[in-house]
Amino acid sequence: MVTITTEIPPSHSSMNSRTNTNPTSLRIWQENLNKSATAQHCILSGPFTAKEWDVIAIQEPVIDDLGNTKATPDWNVIYPSYKYTHQSRTRAVTLVHKRINTNNWRQIPFPSADVVIVQITGIYGHVTIINIYDDSKIRNVIPLLTTFLSRELPTVRPTPTAHMIWLGDFNAHHYMWEEERNAHLCDPVEAQETAQQLIDLMATHNMQLALPKDLPMLQSSSTGNWTRLDNVFCTAHTIDVISQCDTKPRRRPPCTDHVPILIRLDIEVPQTDQATTRNFRETDWKSFREKLAEHLNDIPPPKLISSEAQFQTAATDLTNVIKRTIEEVVPLSKQCPQAKR
């Protein structure tokens, strides 16, 4: 007799689950969103999402008629490289926050519309994040990944100390990560064969299970039973820099049966300065004119210009006075996280 549970499973408590806004952490949110615009909007429009997370790995994102997904201006949207050469529907998308310097990350092409590979570099070396959706009916991603890594491993892991992370919806059940009560999902021959392909690939590349065993993240809409289809795997030495790899059932957005997996690596993330803009619409122009007049008294009064050198000096003085006044009086704009792209 199979025992079914509908309770919300607790988060794993042996790892630090606090969100750290320190730039020396690489913070990753991973979740299958069931093609739900509501779920995707809920995550990306959250008041702290853009501040707290550096990478968002989505499986089954919402895709419009043009083949594009939705995101706020905070993110660089990385589609599968196959999106531009094949007609297959995109089922994996990775968002990289714009605060991460674009000189320090790149996409590695992969021959599938269900996989996105992003490699981030820094003083620690390389971290390659492979975002995977493996269709339970087609089952072609793991064989493709096997062939790809056998050929492109020097690109994915340029050095022995480089980090590699596989995360996503693998649609595979096995006792290595599934709860014992879900034996009915692990025992069928087809399930064993599917999981064994993944386990063999893990062994080949010395990958370990980063997300603790028995943490479910999918609640069946028909029975309410909790299972484990999503997973996170990493190279063995990467375990040492992972300070958080946990599920957060209570942060599950509406319209999806998957809960998010939150990951934090204690490595320094190369960041770029955020561009700031001034809100001239909200400027107090009376104060602006008064302050400008005050600062104009600090430069020589107007006079007839008779040389190029005098012109350049006068232009520079006036420009500096205007810039100084703008900095003191004109308020900074606040970018709205809900703004459309």
C-alpha cells in the first residue's frame, strides 16, 4: 500500500538557508514554472528577486507566439542556442542578472532547445551552469549531454578545479534522491533505465548530488503526492563552496506544482556598476535655478572669448557647474522591477 502525503515538506535545515546579498556569493534560483505566465510574473516581479538572486534557471517558461519569454529589465535572457536555428519550442531559459559583468560570462552552445549552458568566470576560475529540461516522453537530453561532454569537456571545465553544475527537471526517479515511500515510481524497469543513464553520466564526471536526499519538489495535481523530479548535481569539489542548496515550498508561486530550489555558492561574483539616471521630471526647478546661480559665482564672469583655449576653459567651467547642480538637486530615478522590457 502506497502512502500519499499532501503536507508541505519542510526545508532541509542542515544548510544555511538565509539569503545573502554579499557579492561574494553566487545565488541561483531554479524552478519549473509549468509554462505559467502568472508563476513567472510572480517570481520576477517580487520586490527582492532582482536584489537577492544572480541567476534564475527556469524550465518550461512562458513562451509567446514569437518564441520569446518574459522578464524585467534587470535580466539578460539566455535562450537555448537552438532557438535561432531550429523550430523546437524552448523549454529551458536562464536569466543572468545585469549586475554580473558581461565580460565574465558567456553562453556555450548546446544542440537542444531544452538545455542552456552559461559559464561564469572570476578569480575562482570557472563555474558552468547547465540548465536542463528532460522530456519524459522523448528522453534525448541525457544521451545528448553524454556525447557533448565527451567532446566539449575542455570547454565546459577548462581546468580540473573548474566547477560544473547540472540543475533542472530531469523527470527521473531513483532511490538515490527519492523518498522510500515513492518506491512505486522507482521500481518500474523504464524508471530504472532512465535514472541509470543519469547516474552513469554522474560517475563519469565525478558529479555528486548537491540537493539532499528526500527533499521533494513536485506535488502531483491529481493525488497531492510529493515526488522528486528536479535535481541539482555538481562536481565533487564544488560541494565545499556550496553553503545553501535547499527547497522553499512556501515560496512556490501560483500556477505551478514545482517548488523552487535555492542555491548559494561562496565564490566572488564579478559585478559591474549599475548605471544611474536622473529624474528630471521630479526636479524642483526653482531650487535648481537658485543653486545654479550660486555655483555660477564660483567661475569667472562672462567675457569676450578671443581664443580656442579661452573657449575650452569657459565651456569646461560651465559644464562642471551644470553637472554639479544636477548632482545636488535632481533626484535619482528608481527603476521599477515590474517595468516591461
